[in-house]
Amino acid sequence: MAQDFDTIGIIAGNRSLPLVFARQARALGVKRLVAVAFENETSPELTALVDEIVWLKVGQLSKMISALKERGVSHCVMLGQIAPRNLFDLRPDFRALGLLIEVEGKKRAFHFRRSGGGVEEGRNRIDRAGALAAATHAGNRILPGTGPERGANG
């Protein structure tokens, strides 16, 4: 049985994937989209595709978690990238600084997985985009760069 997602959060990096996901989520019937966007990274076009958008600087982890919680987001996806040049202009808050200290010397992939765990600690959950879409609309899935496609069962 498919789980209903009335509200989905998008943690939006750069490139087109956040835009593609927002369009496809709407096509699948998601009622409310809330985006956390990053200055000098996320496309301003996303503003027209979501119900609410909060603009942050890279590294403001506490503000990101608060923004999602305050808007009732319990499921979200991380989409897009953060350009490496902006990681050098990082302005971490205390929560992000703790995360950076914790993962010092680890692989970059671990950083992203752990930062997602930080959102889960905020009582929110980060889902894989495809899994979230499959649960949102049984038999359909969201694939990067494509429209909604019928799954094997539909």
C-alpha cells in the first residue's frame, strides 16, 4: 500500500534535478512542496515550483533543520550538488561545525550521508528520490531527467 505524502521537503543544490523533481512530484499529486535552497547554488526557478522556499548559506545546518520542522516537513529529499568552490566559503553553524569535526578525515560520501542523518535527528527523514516517488504514487517512479514512468506493476 502506498504511503501518502502531503508535504515533501526538497534540500536543493544546483543543476536541474531539484527542478525536475518538483515538477514530477506535482504531476504525481504531491500537495505541498517546501524547499531549502542555497544562495549562489540553487536555481531561482525553483521558487515558482514550490509552495515555500527558504534561502540559506551553505553550512547553516541548524537553520535548515528548523526551517523544515517549522513547516511540518517529515520527509525530504536531497537533490543537486554544492559546487566545491562554495565549500571553501563554508560558514558552518555550531551544529555543522560539530558535524565537520566528527567526520574529519572521512570520505566525502560519508559527509553527505551523515549530514542527512543530522536532518533525521531533527525528526525529519531524508529519502531517496525514487523511493519517495514510488511511495507517493504506486506504480510510478521519478527518474532524473525523465517524466513519470509507469512501473513494472502499472
